[in-house]
Amino acid sequence: MTVRTKRLILRPWQESDLEPFAQLNADPRVREYFPGILSREESDASVKLMSNHIEKCGWGFWAASLIETGEFIGMIGLEDVYFKAHFTPAVEIGWRLAFDYWGKGYATEGAQAALQYGFESLNLNEIVSFTTLENMRSRHVMKKIGMHHDPKDDFDHPKLPEGHPLRRHMLYRLNKTDWKMEQQAWK
């Protein structure tokens, strides 16, 4: 399954994506709001997990590349949330782009296409996203794509230990009805 936008292709992973994705995951700027950078082996293992989900379900965290050049820029898509929290089971929307592609609207553009795929093709009723309190860039994208935050939904990420500075997360949600209303407003 491939999703196209004006400037992006969201597609299954290829062998040629492994090296640039490993570079992205080794960049402290990209991994600022994660527990740490990833080794090449850890990065490759994450691609294997994402690829397996796409093969099994037909959707997932896709590799993102530019239509104009074919250049790999990161990942954007939808994925099941694999931990227990007050909002699970759930499908999350996420993105991780190489630093050189920040600030160009690619995350927003790709995320809007992923939302459309989730609500129209998968017939999901709700899509969530979450990040640390300090990650203003991702929070900005979440707001731009129409997601809503209620402080009562904030949670401690169960995969991070008690006392970890990144443990507290903000949850954003978007339901299909609100998404459809926003689509009408944009027309």
C-alpha cells in the first residue's frame, strides 16, 4: 500500500532506507524527546517491526520519500499502540523526519494523508498521538492536523521508568466526526 500527497510518497520500507533511517535515529536533534539515540542494529530492528506490521495489515509507519527526487526523509503513518494505558487499545499517528527536512511542512502533509487513510480506508473511529510535554514541534503538528488535547488525558509512559524526565506525556485525539467536520470547513 502506498499513499501519495502533493510532495510525498508514504510507502513500504526498502533495503536502501536502512542507512538513512539509522543516521536519522543516531541524530541527537531528532531523538531529543526519546530516551536516547539508536544504534544501527536497534534502528534496523525497528524497521523490521514496522515492515512486518505493514506486510500483515497493509498499513503502518511507512517510509516517507519525496516525490520529486525519491529521497528518503523519514517515516510517517499509523501504528497500533503496543502498551497498556487508559486510552488503549488505540491506533496512533506518528512521524520522525531527518533534521534537514524539518520546518518544510512534510510532517503535517504526511500526517494529514495518514489521517485520511485511517478514517476513510481503515474506518477508524479515533486516532491518537502523544509526545512529551516539552516537544513543542510535534505538539504543533498535532494541533495543525486538528487533534485535540485534554490535560485529563495526560499520562506517564509505561515504557519509561519512574522519575525519567521524559515519562510524562500529553495525549492528543481526533475522532472521525470531528475530522469530517474539519474537512468540510477546509473546502
